Amino acid sequence: MNLTLRQKARAILREASWDIAPPPVIWSPRLVRCAGLFVVEKDARGKWHPEIRLSIPLLRRRDWPWPQQVCGMNCHDPEQVQRRILEHELLHYKLWTEREKDWGHSERFRQLALEVFGHQSITHGIGSEPD
């Protein structure tokens, strides 16, 4: 059974014991500079909407040399790469839901990345995202 991105996000949040519903998670054909992105956009009524976007051009590639370093961890297949990227973006989302002043790559972000997911780095390693 293939899970949707949102189902995968829900499973990751549950495994992390974070009692929050996942945001919308979409595949983006336009996202080419980084593998994943957490965005919050305001609608016409002024309400904020979070969303995670994953890169079709980068994450659906099958010609990566394996293993591939993602978030400082060795990934041996595209599914592992997608999961590491989704974990990373869900960290941004969690900090945003907690109304953290800085939901970027803060010290708290780094701490949670290591403690919850074992990430050794805060960069994806796929694409050219800045540190």
C-alpha cells in the first residue's frame, strides 16, 4: 500500500509523539533549488496557511549515487531521502505551531532534529539550500 505524503507526515508526527495534525504536503514541479520547503502564506482574509512542498525534480530522481547524505544521515533509496526531507520540514512546522519566534534553523531546531530524528545536519544535502 502506498501512503500519501500527508499520511507519511501524520505517521512521522505520531512517531515523534507530537500531537499536531499535519499540514498539507504537496509535490512541486517548480521547486528546483531545494528538496523541500516549509511555507506559510496569508490568504485574502488574512488567515495564515502552512504547507510543505517537496521537489519533484530532485526527489523523484533515480540516478543519485548511493548512499546519499541527507540531514547528515546515509540514505540508501529514494524513500529514505523523502522521509528525511519530510522530517526536516515537519520540524519547521512544529516550531511554527508552537509560535516560536524563530522557526528556522535555530538552536531548538537543531536540538529537536538530533534528539527526535537523529539528524546530524540541518541541511538536506539535496539541492542548493543555504545552511
